[in-house]
Amino acid sequence: MRFNELGLAIAFCFVLLSTANSQTSTDQSLLWEISGKGLKENSYLFGTIHMICPSDFLMDDRIKNAFEDANELIMELDMDDPEMLQKMQQSSLNPEKKNIKSAFSESDANALNKFLTANYGAGLDQLGILKPFMLMSMITVKQLPCEQIESYELFFTNLATTQNKNVEGLESVEFQMGLFDEIPEEILLKEISKMVTSDDSIKEFEQLVNAYIAEDIDQLYQVIAENEMMDNFNELMLDNRNRNWIPLMEKNMKENQVFFAVGSGHLGGENGVINLLRNQGYEVKPIR
């Protein structure tokens, strides 16, 4: 897989895992202005979806103007890191290259093997040494209803390069990918089996995209809330990360006018970034 495809595939897992705790929001918007609490200049917060078809890619003047107004781009990861691909690859293999083929039922293994062989030219005998989240990512890429994939993270990274803006990340690659190691393997394997034996994940993605382009944070929650894999991992995948980001965001906003771009599921809810910033005394208002 190329860097763009690999990076986006892994990142997309965080769409499914980090959109699930959004709660009722009074405003529908993906773009928010952060001000107050002594900030010299306003910063911006934008909710992304890590992979989307070009026909559904939402980019308008308010987003472009906010980005141009800022002088620094901060995302979940530093997408400008030249060692990112190497770090991802190093974190993608099972310990001692253990092959997890035998962990699937015979019928599920056959379905997964057929899917991987058809789409990647190699089956579980070769690819079973990859961690479950990597297999999930590879399946997701090939289930999207388009051959070309658009990414907000890559779009903003390229735009930042063009406009000579600094690019930083709130987390490291090792930390993000390590989060999946905290989820029991059997839960991830069950999700993989569902992805290749039913069309539930495809339908879920369609609903997710519709909610996203409508900028409807509430609907994003409704789509993902039924995902079984999220039942016990909201704190790990969402709440703790949001809380960890706030002091980093505060530090950077004091020093620069920042455009933050993070997964849209991190915005809403009691423990979402918007509410946490407000609790710290900032004014956070939607830009429509």
C-alpha cells in the first residue's frame, strides 16, 4: 500500500472509533471559532472525516478563509513527518509476526482470504501477520464506493506547505496505533468477520458520510452508537484523548493563531473538545 492509502486506511479506523460519543449539540457545524480567555487572536477547530470520496468532499470559503487566517496547522498526527510511514509499518505487525489466520472460524477465514486475495493479490497466509486493525483498515479502503480517496488531513497538509504554515500533531503515531492494542483481539476479529460477511459496514459508512456532509454531529452519534465495538471503549478512544488535547491546544493558541483539524467525533458531547474548551473559559462558536 502507498503512504497515502496506508495512512488513510489506518486513520479511518478512528472514524469508527472516535465518532461514537457525540451527544446532543445545539448547533450543526464542522467549523468553530475559539476566542476569549486572553487569546490575542482567534483560533479555529474543524472536524474531519479521515477518508471520503471526492464527490462528497466538503470544502467551502469559510473553511478556506479560516485556514488562511491561521498561521499554524495542528492535527491529530503530524502528517508532515517524513518518518510516518516507517513508524506505521513498524507498529502494524503482530508480535513475533504471529499469523492470526487460525483465530477465525473456517467460514470467516475463507471469506476474508477471498476478499484479501481479490483486492491485494495475497491472502491470510501472507497478510495474517498484520495486526487486526491493519486488516480492518485494508478492508475499509476497498469497500469505499470510489477508486480515488480524498483526505482532509492531506489536503490541509498540502495547503499548509503551500502557505508556509507550520504543521504539528497532538499525538504520536505510536500512541494512536497502540490504542488498538488495548482492545481485546477477539473483538477486533469479530468486527473483521462482519466486514467481509455482511454489508453493514458499507451501509454504516454511507450513513456516516450523509451525516458528515450535513454537518450534523448528532446524527454522527446515532450512526455509530450501534457499533458493538464501541460499547466499552469510549473512554479509551475518545474521552481520555480529548482531555489530553486541551492543555496542548491552550499552549499553542497562546503562541499562535491555530487551525485545529481533528476527527469530527471529537467535537461534540459532554467530554468533547468544544465543551471542554468552554469549561476552560473559552468562547467556542460555530461558523456557518
